[in-house]
Amino acid sequence: MKQTIYEEYGIKVREISKLGHYDSFSLHNNQFIIVPVSHIEEEELYELYQLSQYMLEKGEPHIATMVLTKQNHLFFEQDSVRYAVLKCSAYTQGRFNLLGRDLARFHSKARAYPYQVSKTQRIGQWKILWEKRLDQLEMFWRGKVQSQPLSTFEKLFVESFPYYVGLSENAIQYLVDTELDEEPQPIDSGTICHQRFHEYTWNPSMCIKSPTDWVFDHSSRDLAEYMRQYFLEKPEQFRSEGFKFLEEYDRTTPLSPFSWRLIYSRLLFPIHYFECVEEYYLSPEDQKPRFEERMKEILNRSGQYEEFLKAYSSMLTIRTRRISVPAIDWLAIR
């Protein structure tokens, strides 16, 4: 790796160490990380580079920027894997005390991005993406129903999937109704979001806002995924702390009725369940027990998740007053 980086960038790396999940090195008081990007198309990578340059110009702190190779490429290849080298801005260790506020400011800057995006675009595509994901997993599930013997994980999957089909269909219908019922406001235009935003995305020990984590989407994506992750990891704390993040965000950038309802539709779609199933089948054998435990936990806490969805629905009605939240009948009576 050191030799390849020297050949591609002309940078002499003395030592490679770990920084979070990434290989890292330092040079002239700057920190660099080496990020695998094989899953990102070259055109998409170029869009992400342009977005990061824009945020840098706007003075957003802690933006990591892609370093160009000597040939002006955004990545290099080694052992059939593509990597990008990202330069991290100087960072003094600290905490984001008001993460909701900081995210609102980040989204606000990015919302003014003046150029067209296509490869990183996800706004308006949720319905198509969710239906595709649901159809693919349903086909896979039908195959598993017919096969024997089943592992413990597969039994859990086969038995639980019909419930999550119902939840997914409710989410898709709720999304469709939202788009029909509510008029988007200027706040609802696209912005830079994250694949999955959570409380450690902007790591307090070494904050790296990495463009390789980004997509261009509606801000409700980040808000919903933060809430979901917080509930799944800290259910007890969620009761007292869970909605503070949303309130901080809303105080900084008031959310529209359209936004509040998009958050709910995304929370209804059980992406955490889908990802657990997908990751189980993609993981090496020694990692499978971890996903089996995660699946058991998701299923054991499905009732709590329903309570969480009800709590959001109640909070939404009280908080916004202007919105009559369509009832999810089966949630209301359980």
C-alpha cells in the first residue's frame, strides 16, 4: 500500500495506522484516510468530489476532501479494490453538543448547491427503491420457504418476513399519501445527506465528514435514520432524549408538514430488518452468529418499535398541530 501510494500520489508514507474503520497516515500535520470505493461508480465519485469542494468553499468544518492522483484520478486500484485517499481537515477533539442544530446548518448550506446531480440523486426515488428491495427479498424468502433444512437465522427470517412485508407496504402507502396530500416547501428541496446518519457519523474524537458517505436526498432521510438508530441502540434513553435531536433541528430550520410526514414514512419502512437479512447472507461464516443475535434482538423488540412509531405519531400531532396524521389502523389497536 505504501509503495502504491508513492507511485500514484508521490507521497512517501512512513507508517499506516488505523483511524476508526480506515487505514490512515499523517503528513505535515495533516491526517489522511484510505477509503475503499469499489461500490461507488466513477461518475458518482466525481459528483461527491464536487459536493465536497462546494461544502469546503462554504466554510463547512471537518470536510474530508479527495486527493487527486498524479494523473488527476479520484482513486487508485490495488488487488482489484478501488481506494480513494481523503485529506481530513485539522480537528480539535470535542463533542457536538447540539447535533440537531449542526445537522440543520449542514443541510442548509448544502441545499444551496447550484449544480445538477444525477448519480448521487435519491430524492423522489424512495418508492421505487423500497418496492424493488421488497420484491427482491420476497423472491428470496419464497425460495427459503421451500428449502430444508433451515438454520436458526433462516427460521427466524422465514417466520418474521410476512410481518415486515406488511410494515413495508404501509410505509410505501404512507409515502404515496404524503406526496399526494402535502405541498413541498423550499425546505423540502434536495441536500447532502448520509447513507445512514447516526450520533457517531461525525465522530467526536476525530470528526470526518466524508463525501464517500453521502447521497443527495431529502433532509428527512438523515433525521429518520438518526432516530431509528438511537432507538435501536438506546431504547431506555430514547424515552427521555429521543425527540431532543428533532427539536434542535426544527428550532434551527423549521420543518414543513411534508418533512414531518416523510420522516414517519421512512421510520415505518423497516430498513434495519432488511439490512440485517442482507448482511447475514453477504457475511463470512464467522460473522453470521453476530447477525443471528441482531435478528433475535430486532424481533424481540418489534413491539417496542411499534410503540416508538406510535410515540412519533403522537408527538407529530401535538408538535405541528397543522397535520392530521393518517392513522395506521393496526398500530393504533395493538
